Amino acid sequence: MSDPRGVLLTLAYDGTGFSGWAQQRNQRTVEHELHRAIAAIDPNASPPRGCSRTDAGVHAEGQLAAFDATITRPARGWVKLLNNVLPEDISVRCAREVNVGYNPRFTSRQKRYRYWVLADKVPDALLRHRAWRVGYSLDMDRLVRESKSILGTHDFAAFRAVGDERAHTIRTITNVTVDPVDSTRRLWVFRIEGNSFLYNMVRILVGTLIDVARNNLPEGTIARALRDKDRSIAGQTAPAHGLTLEHIDVGLQPGEGSPWPE
Amino acid sequence: MSDPRGVLLTLAYDGTGFSGWAQQRNQRTVEHELHRAIAAIDPNASPPRGCSRTDAGVHAEGQLAAFDATITRPARGWVKLLNNVLPEDISVRCAREVNVGYNPRFTSRQKRYRYWVLADKVPDALLRHRAWRVGYSLDMDRLVRESKSILGTHDFAAFRAVGDERAHTIRTITNVTVDPVDSTRRLWVFRIEGNSFLYNMVRILVGTLIDVARNNLPEGTIARALRDKDRSIAGQTAPAHGLTLEHIDVGLQPGEGSPWPE
């Protein structure tokens, strides 16, 4: 056992089989599986410190988690070590050396989420765990107009789940895009990027946009909900399985560590 | 029980949980699950007649299967009826009226397959059941040049699995494309379209292209294998889970039946 070394992991996971990120008694969680895999290799390592507490069913391509290793090995060696031990619905994509005790939650500057909407009256088995299927007819031009209200710095108190008790609800959204994947305009990709997000904020934003697109809520709903800080003005919470945590920027340079372990 | 009516279904399925299309004792197959769902609604209906016998792990967006219904109901009503009963990894995308006894196997004129290759040294949990991950470095320009030899009418005897005993091995491939999904050039989509395919033909073609791209086989391998009709000249068989049966053209007009059941 040598001096501990901080390791920062980038993780991809398929959220379908997990009760979310955070450890819970008798539940299969990403945090628990990762902790177990780390401990199998390095029993004296610290528990992982995750950056985002993703909900049950939510996927990730760019989740971050740090831990302190006690075995002597370059950080990037952890990619192969952990992938050999982890279940196949979690992958370590990259491992970088960081300071001992480093916690990505405190350095997170920007997060990007992706949400897939399948505009289709009929189910599609291949997308059932990845896209929210909306069978109503959608006015996507209306939706794109409405999405502009999200951009900028606002009090997002209306766009968080009951139970989120954070005192500070002002957030800055720097980018919102809504695009069809191809010319059939059947599958749509939403991307929302900002400095930080309240609990269920992306899902309530997407749900409200869809309610506006199907003419269930009037245009201007998002601006009104922001102004009145009233959850009841906003729309439904889009389901978890359409959501993927795509990227977290913690201000590390790309050269630090390597995604190519071999 | 009224006079039987032919119904042609378009099916999507996630091949991950199936031992392929064709009914086998004590195996979970798509044919078996579909037969069971049809019988639950219409106990006197015929068994389904599938168009393509996809292998274990192979996905479909455009599989076709016909059966003869004995309940009085417009063909398109079967979309909702069956989706309510089928497991969530099979979806009926469309249902059309056809003649009693119609078998899409005998009218199939053109099939299109898609194959996903993930060029990445590190696993990706989100694509584990959809893309063949190839960790070697790939010369995709070389691969695209090699792929041109597939086009046209050839004797594909070298590109079929042992056990395929069909006497006639001449097939016409009308289209082959290889494209990156985005500018990262990490995920690649292969599409191969032709009038008919031998057993494992697409997978052996893709496997051979990858062997050429990683410089494990010389350029010109496909032309040589076609000429000599020798399976041992061609490359490996790409794994099943990267393959999706995208579309089958049976010569029906788009207006016949409707994908919008409501």
C-alpha cells in the first residue's frame, strides 16, 4: 500500500438496469457497482465521489467520479482494470490523475444533457429505453421558438421537482438545440447546456416544450413560469429514459490523462 | 369466426434477448413470441410466415411477417392489438391487408441491412448491444475502396457460413455505403442492399472489410474471394449484435395499409 493518488474517471452507463447513481439500500445503483469494482482491485481505495446524481433510468456518456487509489499504477491503467471487473452496462471511458480528495462536484463548471424524443404513434422496440415516444402530433417550429426562452440566466424555481430544497435557484443556460436526427423527422435530439441544474430541471424543461408542441400549453409558458417561479405553470416531467448526461466540464485540460489505455 | 384475411406485419425488434427469429424448442425466439401474441388475440389465426430468418442477437426495423386472421377487423387494427400483447422488445410498426396465404419470402425483391462498427479502444456501455467495437486502428479510406468490389452481380459462395447449402449463390448487391455518424468518426454505419443474401453474408462482408481496414488482410481480398469462391480467403464473421435488418421491399405500394393505426 503506497501513498494514495487521486483518480478521476469518465463513465458511460446504460441507466436501464439501475436505480440511478446514488447508493441506496438493496438497490442496484451505479455508485454501488463502481465502488464494488474499485474495492475488488484496491480494497483500501476510497469510495467514489460522483459528480451528478442521475435518476433511475437516466443514461450517461460523461459522468465523472473520483476516488483515491492506494495501488501504484498510472491513472490510465484503471480504464482496463475497472472495465474487466465492472458489469457490461457501466464502462470507464477515461481515467486521469487528480489531487487526492478531488471531488468533481466542486469543480463542475458546465454540464451538457441530451434528450431524445421519438415522434411516432407506434412503439419502436429498438428505442424503448433511449427515447421518450410521443404519439401526439407535434408542432416542432412552435417548440423551437419556445425553447429560446430557456437561454440565459434565470431563476429556475418553477423547473425543479418537489423536494429540491436548494436555496439558490438561479442558473445560466448557455445552449439549447433541438434537431431531427434525419430527414424523416421521427427522432429528435434536444441538447441543453448550462452551469448547473436543479433536480429534474432538464426533464421538466423538455416536458414543458413537448406540452407546448402538442398545443397542450400556450406559447410563452416557459417565460411565464420563469417569471412567476411557479411549478404549476410549467408542464409535465419528461420520463427519465430519454435523458443522457453527455458531458461535464470540470476545467481540466484534455491532455491530462488519456482515453487510450493501451 | 369469419373468412380468413391475410395480414402483413412490419416488425421492429431488439435482438438482444432472442435466439433469433426462427422457432426452436425451449428458446425465446421472435417467431414464437409473435405466434403467441397472435394466438392470444385470434386463436384460429395461422402461424406467422416470416421473411428473413435473422440470427440470435440480430436486430430488425423492417422484418416482415404475414399470417391469416380469422377475426373481422381492418388489418391496421392489428398494430395496436399486437403491441398491447407483445413483449416490449418486439413492436409491430405497420400492418397491411394482403391475400390469404401470402408469404413475404416469395415476394421479397430487395433487402437492406445496416451494420454499426464502433472504432474505439474502450468499451461503451450504451452501444454494447448495437455496435461491434473494434479496438484496432482502422484505415477507413482503405475500407471504402475495398467495399466497391462488393457492388454488382457476383457468385458470393465465399461469403456464406458453412452449412448454407443453397445451390444458387449468385446475388446482386445494388448499394454499399460506409459513413461516420458524426465528425468524431468513432461510430460508423455500413449499409448493404441487394436482392437476396446468403447465410451470414452481410456479417462476413463486414468482417472482411474490417480485416482489410486493420491491415490484417490485403486490399483486393474481396475480389479474390469472389473469383475463387473460397470462404478461407474472406475474413472473419462480424458479430451478430451490430446488424439490423432495416428494410425489405416486397413490391407493395406505400398506400396499402397504414402505419398510423389510430
